[in-house]
Amino acid sequence: MRLKALILRPLAASVVGSLMLTTLAPMAPRAEPGPVKLRAAETTAAVTDTHDFDVSPDATHVAIHWAGHPDAIVSTSFSTDGSTFSEPETVDVEDSDDGPDGAPTDETYGALIRVDGVRDVRVHTDQPLAKLTVLALNAAGPEPMPLGVGADADAGTALPGVISRAAWGADESLRFDAAGDEQWTREYFPVQKLVVHHTAGRNADPDPAATVRAIYYYHAVTRRWADIGYNYLIDEAGRVYEGRYARDFWNGATPSSDNKAGLGVAAGHTKYYNQGTLAISLLGNFDLQAPTAAAHASLVRMLAWATAKYHINPTASGQLYVNPVSGVTGTQPNIAGHRDYAATSCPGGYLYAQLPSIRNEVAAQANTWPGEIFNPQRTLTFVTGTYTGRTFSSSGAITGTKTIALSGPTSALTDQSTVVPTQSGLWYSVTTGGWARYWIQHDAGITLSAAPSPQTRVGYETARPVSVPAGTYLGYRFDTYGNITASKSTTLAAGSTIWATGKSTIPNRAGKWYYVTVGALEGYWVLGVAGMSLGAAPPPLPVPIAVYSPPRELLISAGTYTGRRFSQYGINAGTYTATLTGPASAPTSRYSTLPGQSGNWYYIVDGTFKSYWLLESPGLKLAPGPSPSPSTTDSIFDSTGWLSGVGAR
């Protein structure tokens, strides 16, 4: 028999505070809230025809996934009272090529479904499914700051406003294992292509920020990617959300999905084409309708920024893409839909049909005018007087004018200075107040503030141990300006070890700070003080003794067994014990030694011990099969989820 999976998820809750825009005055630093801990539960059952699943009425989102039969047609209907059900709707299946490149999986994942007050989920399948799982999430929390760029267009191609991960309540702990290591190691490459997606979720979403959090959890935990798969997401109001984590952005900088060298972080949106591409996904299902005007405008603005930043021709269709890691090539349009890369309906028929006109709109907006982009934004101070703002086409033609007389000194923010074609002098792009999204020509009455002090940060590819003497320590969370948004105290009776993924300066704060990813101060910054010492990087990873591709069956005799998860340091990240009353089997993909552990271990890829290691013992026997080849190149942190703790890379 195949062992039945038991999946446990944390249950917790928090809230996200709202943020305010300012008028023509200095922008106040905005407080970014702590992470929103989603409440989640999964129920698994065999479904031969129709089965009803109970869910909490507090659930905001539901998703369905099943093992085997990827061609099964699965439908759902919902009930708020347990007796009356909605009309059945076929579950939209997410493309199996989504996500970080990795080994194939026999699991089929449906798109997230927004629900309200549902108590029962009725599932129907046209094929018997031995294991179907219903995931219920409560991702509720107040909406973050409304940073939509709206339906207006101008020629400036600085990065539009983006709601940061902190602002939409991302729980960054989902990205790390028990030792504080990132489970999906970040990679950065020059961006060659832009890919447009849709989430295939609900249109007219009443709480899009909650949906972003739900997608993050679904991708990071359920689909085992350890982060969200897109670089950016856009809701129907035109608000843009930061997706895949790239780095910390300080002094109010807008998240730009890159490292300090300007290379884009690889996300997990189009298998085999993730490196060197940037993904923008619109919330909603555009097989059913076209995007709203606000969402459309935000998509164009984001694409215009990206094409200008990465020097991409928005209308070109035959330029070669080369994956910098695998060498996979393609000649899709520079601005393409997901379906141009894979057999999928994404980004929906209506949105896909708009892509030709979107490319032309992007070309009209994008510019590479000589000048400077300010990220973070800088302050323009105006003396009393009359000033005229203008908008321009990409060729420099005036398309709009706005004049304001100031009765006293005031200020506004700017994200760009440039020389506009056919216009004299230097121009500033204003982002706040009465001239928001207009250009103001520099004159003697305008002063530009100095650039903020650069952040000094040392990042560690894997978490490093920090020895800490006994004492009381305060951990802090900061917004992007260095203002304290949360604090936590812990007292150590004896010397201890914390795990940190970086050491950094913080804007307007003295000293160097460690970012803690494991322990009582997880998710907080701790000031480095005398007596602390940074430990060495972890030793080289062991090479697997054997790699089984496809997986081999591991025969398991009756008895009690304990599966374990480990970080790359060999620290226990979870255990699960089960007693088998008779013989069983489970598929295994790796046979290896593990850091800090004795004996040899099998990695289980399905069943009760899915994602756990089983120590070799007399009760375990590998079923006959092809002779495996010893691995000399595979890292134990490969696509199957070795030592991943929560999910696969």
C-alpha cells in the first residue's frame, strides 16, 4: 500500500496596518507592519466520484490539489449552510511548468479560489483519485496603502509605486528552514525577456492583499517553492505588489526586483525560462473578461519601466533568449504571455489578445532619456513662486500643463531627473502633491536634497551562527526609513547561538545589525555588540551516494519509524513517527549521508513520510530496479527538496 500523507500547517493570525499618501509636502516615513501569519488547514481523502470536505467559515481562499491523473476533470461547488450548494465549476489547473525549475511532480495543483463564509466544499472528479487535498486559508488583514498608478500615462519610466512585501504582510519565515537558510537560493541575471501572467483567480476581488498573501503561502508552502513565483503582481485597482524577494530596500526605496548591481532576481513563473526573465502577474481570470483600465495602465507602466531599465525593445519578437544556466533558448516576443512559453491558457484570452497593443503602448511610454533615477526618491524644496509642470510624449512633445502658485516654501518628492528631447534645461519627475506625475524644470528656486547614505550590508548565502553571551537583548523591526515598527526582548541565562543571514547598517541607526532567522528573535534585527562573534560558513555539502531518477520504491516492513527533516547544518527541522501494522512502500529519490548525522538516509518523495528522511535500518529494503549512478555533481539542495524543512527550491 502507499502511505497516506499527513500534512500539518501552522495556525496563527496577525494584522496589517494601513499607510497614507501625502500631499505637496515632505512624505512622512511610513510604518511597515509585521508579517501576517496565515491560518491554514489541509484535509486529504480518496475521491472516487463526489466527496464533501468541511472547511472553516473563516477561510478566505481554497485550493485543491491531487496526486496522479493530471488529466482528471475536477469540479467544485460551495455551501455556506451545508445543504445548498453553488453551481459546480471546473477547477482551473495551474500549469505544471510553473515554479522554480526542478524535478517533475505527479501532483496537480488547482488555482486559488476566493471564498466567503463557506462551510463545505463539494468536489467531483471524473476519475478516481487516491489522494485529493483541500487547502483552506485565512489570509485576512487590512488592505495596505493604495499605491495604484492609475489610468493616466506619462513619458517617465522610473519605477512606479510598489507595495513592499513588508507592507502587504509577507511572512518572511516561510522562506527559511530551521537553521535560517533560504530554501530557494536567490540567483541574479541580466533581464532579457518580460512575461505576462494572470493568477486565474476571482475577478472583482474584495481583498486583493489577502489574495497576494494566499498566493505566497500556496507557492511557498503547498507547492513547496519557498517563495512567491512572480516578480510583481497587479490588482484590479492598479496597485502593484512586490513579489519574489530580491533584497532589502532602505531609505524608502521602491522594491525593484534586482540586486545592487542591477541584475534581476530569478523568480519561478515559467519553467526552463526563469533565469533572465521578469514576471508580472495580474490578479484575476482574463479568460472571462478583460483587465480593468487601472490594471491595464499599471501593467503598461511596469513594462515601460522594465524595458527602459533593461534596454529591451518592447515590440521586438524574434530576439534570441538564452537561459544563462541551462542554455535553453527561445525567440518569443520580448513582451510575451505565459502561453508563448508553455501549453497553458495563461494570461487568459482577453489579456493575451491585448498584448500587441500593450507592446505599442509600452513603446510610446518608455524612454531612455539621459538623466538619473532616484531610488529611493529625493526631496525637491521650492521657494515661494509660480511653477509650471508639464507632461511629455516619449519624443519630448508637451502633452499637458499645470501651473501652481506657491504662497510659501514647500516640498515634494522626485524619482527622476532628465534632459527631455526638444526641451531646454534639466527636468524633475514629481511623484507627490499637486504636480504628481508632472515634470518640473529646474531653476534657482528649486533645491534637490542630497542622496541618502548608502546601506552597508554583508549578506550570507547560508545562515551563519552568531555566538551571543548571556544577557538581555532587544530585537527590532524597521520600516524602510529605519523607524522602529516592532520590538521584542529576550533574556539568555547562558551563552547561546543565533542564526543570521546578514549584517547591515540601518538608516538613521548607529552600529551594525544582524538579521536573525532562527530562535526567539526570529525576524528581528539585533545590534551587534561586544562579545558577539560570527561563526564560520557551513562545511561543504555531502555528495549523495545514489540518485534515483525516476524514484525507486523503498519497501518498509511493519514497525514504528521516525522520519526527520534537517537543515543543511544537520539541525533537526521536524520529525514524524508512524507505526505500520503491515508491509508498505514509499518512493525515494536519494540515498545519502547527512551533515552531523550518523548512518545513511533515504529521502522520501510521497506518502506519510513525504519530504522526510528515513534512516537506513533492517526494516527498509530498496525494491529491485535500475542501478543508480553515484552522483558527483548534484547538490543535496536540489529540486527534490533535500534538507528543505518546509519546501523545495
